[in-house]
Amino acid sequence: MYYLWVFLIGGFICMLGQVLIIYTNITSARILVTFVIIGVLLQAFDIFDPISQFAKAGINVPIIGFGASLAKGAISAVQAKGLLGAFTGGLEATSGGIAAAILFAFIFSLIFKSKTKN
């Protein structure tokens, strides 16, 4: 049942993004930012953790989980360091994922030749 819930919830989030891409004029970048903001808001109102305990990777792996990690890092850094933590905490909490994304993007840019979309 665990894998079924992860698949259904993660698939639903991805389906929402795909529906927005297909049926609206919203750009993919704006949809991405919207999902990050949804994650931040869920974490800010302390709703993300109960959902995460139930949905596990279904909500943590999509970009909504990244937004929640940014918010959680910023909130904990503000509590520890004060207002300056609001600017540094999110990056400290997500630096591993950001570094991995940059590294893999670099590796794949060396392997594959990019083309412009017609």
C-alpha cells in the first residue's frame, strides 16, 4: 500500500503540472515557481509534515518538497540566528540538492548536444 500511495500522490502532483502546461498559457517556469511556493506555504502553515508522513516520497520528491525544505531551513535558521537566517537558512538546508543538480547538469551537458526547440 505504501508504494501505491506514493505513486498516486506523486502522480497527481505531476498530472496537475502537465494539465497546466497543456490547457493553459502558463509557462513551465511559472508552474515550477508556483509549485515551489505551494511547498513553502504548506511548510509555513505547518501542513506539509503531516502530509509528508502519509505521502512520503510522493510529495517530497516533486518540486513541492524542495519548496518545503527551503521554508523549513529558513524558519529554523531564523530561530537560531535571527533575521539573517531568513536569507541563509533555505540555501543551507537545500545546498546538497542544488549542488547535485548543478553537477549532473554539467555532466549531461558534456554528454548530450543541446538543440533549440522549433
